[in-house]
Amino acid sequence: KAKETGRNALRFFDPAMQTVVLERAALEAGLRKAIEGDQLLLHYQAQVVEGGRVTGAEVLVRWQHPQRGMVPPGDFIPLAEETGLILSLGNWVLETACRQLAAWAAVPQTAHLTIAVNVSAQQFREADFVQTVLEAIERTGANPRRLKLELTESLLVDNVEDIIQKMFALKAYGVEFSLDDFGIGYSSLSYLKRLPLNQLKIDQSFVRDVLIDPNDASIAKTIVNLAQSLGLGVIAEGVETDAQRSFLADAGCHAYQGYFFCRPVTVDAFEKFAQEFDPQFTAA
Ligand code: C2E
Ligand code: MG
Ligand code: MG
Ligand code: MG
């Protein structure tokens, strides 16, 4: 009997499948090393308001792979989530962002800058998530009011009471919340009034064709109106042209992020951009 199973197993052995499994294992081992070592890097993408003020940046993680070069998050965040590595990765991002906030706070001309950090649903669902964030703040000396956590609607599928409780706990320290990629998920609108959010972030898929596709234009306008009527801020991501910015401004959205202003870049390049772009960013 055992022999038979063995033979069958051999017969169904699939070399293509084995390659996938091995590659995945290698990638997982590599990612573990990247997190423990110094292969992760944060890029900063400016957030700009009407009038040219740079209010802060969103941090976007990159993996500087020794062979593959710069790996974008879309290629390893899903793996990090499947393997649980997202927890240590997320902690590293949080800690690094908080350390940067503390460094900016020490210089008058950068003291106002905020940092938005992407938080995976899995991270947020951890029992000690609030503690983890507070510890990062405390260890680094960051001002919690300058820290904004970007959540996605995927967080709102279950155990919403727990999520809300954690948000209020962090809000008590001044931490802010933005609902990322807003409009592409399937969260109930009824949650919006119960979550202590500060901002809705219009997903870039609506911004892309806002001038060409009347449906995208309607959705973008609706999100702006929704934010306004709920007393929330609103920011558009993926703004690539001045025409898109202008449409959004007419619709009532006055905060932007996108290649039109600045790509995600190193912290030094971000500071240089702010210095050149922001009329108020003058030497103190
Ligand atoms: P996201 O949070 O929605 O970030 C916006 C993405 O749009 C970024 O891609 C950014 O580089 C890109 N982008 C910005 N401006 C433009 C533009 O004008 N046009 C276009 N076409 N794209 C633009 P990126 O850096 O590849 O990140 C992809 C996603 O990976 C992020 O989407 C976020 O969900 C996730 N991610 C990034 N960093 C982290 C992190 O530290 N933790 C977690 N959990 N997720 C992260
Ligand atoms: Mg984001
Ligand atoms: Mg987004
Ligand atoms: Mg997005």
C-alpha cells in the first residue's frame, strides 16, 4: 500500500511546481534576512496641499535585493503577509518612520512634517498592535500627532469593534488615520461614521482617468463630498498631471500625492524637493 502511494506521489511529481515552491522558499528566506539585515529602505512620497505647502510624506517600503535590485512592495508584501513576516517588517517601517519624525522635529523648518505609514490588516489585528505603536513612539521620541496610519477597507471585514477600539486608543495619543485606496474595497459606509478617521484617500484608479471617464469623475467628486459631509479630510493619490490636480481642486480636494509633484524618493531627495517646492520651507 505504502509502495503504491509512493509510486503515485512520484507519478504526480511536478517539476514546475517544485520550482515554484523552491523559489518561494528562497524568497521567504531572503525576505527574512532582508528584515533582519539592512536591505529594507523607505522611500518618501510628498503630500502637498493647494498653495504648495508640503505637509509631509507617505513612506513606501522597498527591498534592495543583492541580486534582483530594487524590489517593489507589490512583489513581497503579499509574501510577507502569508508568512507572518509582515509583523517584523511592519515594526521596522514604523520604527524607522518614527525615528525620522523625531529627527525632523529637532529642526524648525521640518518640524511640521507628518509621516503616513501603511499598516496591513494583519498587523492591526495583532492583540498588541496599540502597544507596538506606542513603544515605537516612545523609543524614538516621535510626536504621535505627526504620525498618520494608512488603513485599508480590508480591515473592516470582521471584528470591527476591536479595530474601532484600537483606533480610539491610538487617537487618544494624537495618532491620525487615513483610509487608503478608498472606493475600491467593499466596506460598509456605516463604518465610516463610527471609525475615528481623519482622512479619506481617493484611490489612484479613480484619479487616473478622472478627465476622460465620467464615471471616475463622478466617483472622485462623490468621495470628496462624502469626506466633507463627514467632516474628514481628503487626499488624492496618483496625481500625475496638473489637469488632474485642477479637476480635483475644483471638486474640493486640495491635498495631493503623485508623480506630478514628486515620485517616492530617498529621505534626502524628499527634503530637497520640499525645500525647492514649498514657498514656506525656508531656512529657519
Ligand atoms: P499605496 O499605499 O496605495 O501607495 C501608493 C502607490 O502608488 C505606491 O506604490 C506609489 O509609488 C504609487 N504612486 C504614487 N504616485 C503615483 C502616481 O502618480 N502614479 C502612479 N501610477 N503610481 C503612483 P508602491 O510604492 O509600489 O506601493 C504599493 C503598495 O504597497 C502601497 O500602495 C501599499 O499598499 C503597499 N506598501 C508600501 N509600503 C508598505 C509598507 O510599509 N507596509 C505595508 N503593509 N504596505 C506597504
Ligand atoms: Mg498608502
Ligand atoms: Mg493608496
Ligand atoms: Mg493605492
